[in-house]
Amino acid sequence: MTWDAFLDQIRDWLATRNLLGEGASWVIGLSGGPDSTLLLHTLAGLSERHELHWRLHAAHLHHGLRGAEADEDAAFAARIAEGLDVPFHVERADVPGAVARDGGSTEEVARSHRYGFLERVALTAGSELVAVAHHADDNAETVLHRICRGTGLRGLVGIHDVRPLRPGSHIRLVRPFLQQRRATIEELCAARALTTREDSTNRSPDFTRGRIRHTVMPLLAEQLNPNVVEALLRLAEHARWLGTYLDDAAARTFEALVISQEGRRVALNVHALTGKQHIIQAEVVRRAIALAAGGEQDLSFGNIEAILRLTGDPASGKEVHVPGPVVVRKQYERLEFRPLEDEGPAVALETVFVTCPGRTVLPQLGFELLAEVHAVDAERIEALRRNTNRLEEWLDFDRVRQPVFVRGRHEGDRFRPLGNPGAKTIGDFFGEQKIDPQMRARIGILCDQGGVLWVMPWRIDERAKLRPTTRTALRLVLTPAAVRPLDAP
């Protein structure tokens, strides 16, 4: 395939998903391997060819694995970004330490750290698009892995091409190469003389992905079907079609079964639910959990089965807890779903007083807050009002009543979100913004003696906004807390 033909394919793929807007900001996960290197060159090429004026940011996470080899990967990725004149963001994680401390597999923990890092970069860059380089072979391997683990229908769908970076997030995770084969990507890298690096763990039998890629898939191709990748991709596509049909059917059934709904609390008619086909029951339950959690959740077969067993239990008052976190309780003929946070008060973060002006570390949030005082005029205020970086806010300094401090949310906290006609509780604001319940306890509230100034990094209070009469402004910038340098031991 020629480079021009490849660019045309990716352009068409992006166009069908309304992702060709001019001036967009993209964060690209850059490991230095063939896939991510070609992805960065592809998006840069499309932007230049079609004068899209995209703002590209390359992001590389050092996982704290593989020692000097990983240090070299980070330096190599930095040179790629520099060669394309693209801003480069790098951070170092301690994946082995996290595994030892909290458990889980190295692959799962590394993935969690990676997407958390990409989200922080996107927030810092003011981007709503994060691109990663998963391709068709990755998708086939994922489907096979899930089959072996005992997946349900949803697992057969494989990797989603576009989805929220996390439940409720406004940042979208995009995989432009998902229909491209690995061989095509490697051929294009060679044709364009792109130098790349390979992560040695990709071939290691110590990791599941490496065993599937280099042992299981070749064996299946040799012994059963030489076109095993295409067969798995067809299975994923058929599962996607069926999933779409079931979603539509479950949506219609769900509306008919709702007894009551208040905010993110919903109750279903147990008797009517148990009269439906088992697969529809499962999809209705999944939908109710998503509503209570504020977004789609990664539910296992066991989670769904536990709830369906609850519907058939003649006793009343029993409950199960599922990811979200959500509590599901059977009360006579009602099956009630509600967020776990309804069970008690919000978790309080330790109060930290802010140095103003100056820098203040917020250790529980993993951020540092910079506070600066600036003289402004009407012309500059108008420009500052157009700021779209959610990690940077400008307040009217004369309306801030010192001292300023950061704390966690308190029960009953109220504020008037910028642009809102009236005040509301922060809990209601979180619900409207569809903020993941698991994140809410980690959101800092910036306050002064008059109350809430900024629900970080979501919205400032109306009383503190810049006005045409403002002459002194308080600039507040959140940045991820400093990480160990790449050459640290």
C-alpha cells in the first residue's frame, strides 16, 4: 500500500466518525514502536495535507520496567517528537511497586497507569482526543484472549474504535488503526524509512499478550486455520451487530420496567423483569447499573448472574454490590439500583492551605497548584475568558477572601457554577457532569472564607469570575505533581 493510499484510508475512517475537525488537539500515545510511531506520522501527515491545523502532543509513559532499555525508549520517543516539532510529555510510573502494594497483574496495572497518564496529558493540553495505535491483529488477539477467559457476548466485540477514556469522561479514546493489519503498518514504516524500537516484553512468554501473539496465534494458523485473524475479526463484527440489536431491545424493555427513577437511583419491576428472555434480563440489568454508576461499567458474567439470582430469591432485603460502585437490592417486587456513595458521607481530603502567590503541593490529589497575581485590563480579560484549558483558571483577585485552601467535598456543599442562573449542591453538579463516583472523593474543592471558589478542574464559582471592572487577577494552574526523572534509580 502506498503512503498516499494509506492516508486516504485513515482520513475516510476519521471522517465517518466526525473526527476531522480543524484545529483539534490530539494526544498520541507514543511508545517508539512501529505502530505508535506510524500513528504520529500519520496524524501529522493528515494535518499538513488537508490544512487541518491540528495541535499534536506526544505522550510517553515510562512504566518503571526494563531498566536502561525503557530509559532508552523514552529518549528515543522524545527524539521522534522533536523531529516532528511536536510537544513531548513524559512521566515515570512505578508499576512493579504498585503491583507489590495493591496486587493485580503487571499488564493490567501498567494499562491503568498508562490511561491515567494519557488523561492527565489531555487535561493539561486542553485536548478531548487521545489516539493510540491498536490495530486489527491486536483486536483479534484480544478476542481470543477473552474467549479463553470465558467472555460473554460483549467481550466478543473486542476493542472499541472510539470510546470515552473512562466512564463519564469528555475525553475520547480513538484507535485510527483498528482496521489495519500489523504487516501493513510494518511495511509502511520500512517504506518511509522510519526508525522504531521494539519493547522486549512483547516477545516475552512471561506476559499473556506475548504468549498469544507468538505462540498461540501461530499454532492456530498452522494447525487449524491460516486465516485465524480474519475469522476472529468477523466474529467480533457479528457480535457487534448483535450487541447493537440487543441494546435497542433492552432500551425499550427498560423503559417499560421502570417503577421509579430519581437522579441515579432507579427501581425495576421484578416480576415483569423475570418474565423476559434471560439475555434481555441481563442487558436491562446492565443498563440500570450504568445509570446508577453514571457510565458504562466493566461487568463480569458473575456480576450479572448474581443480580439475576437475586431477582429469583423469594426473600426481601437482600443486596449485592457490583462495579460502579453500585448497590442492587431486592425489596419485595422492586429491584433497586443506587450508587454506593448514597450509603454514607463524602470522603474528606486533608485540608491544605494555598500559598498565594506561590506553589502548593496537593499530595492526596497528585497535583501541584500554582497561584500567581497579575494586573489585567479589559482587553486581556476578554482574551482570558476564551481560555479552554480546564487546568487553568483566572479569578478576580479582589473578590477572593484570604486565606485560600483546598479540601474534599463536604456534605451539603453548594456553589454557583460559572454561567449557571442559580446555586446547586456539588453532589448535583457531579451528577449532571456524569463524573465517575469513584473519582468524586479525589476531586479537590478550592475555597476561601466566602465558600467554594473552584471545583477542580471542573468549574469556578460565579462570584469569583473575571469582570470588565477587574484590575487584578488570580491565575491558578494545576499540574501533575513532579515525578522521578528518567535517570533516577
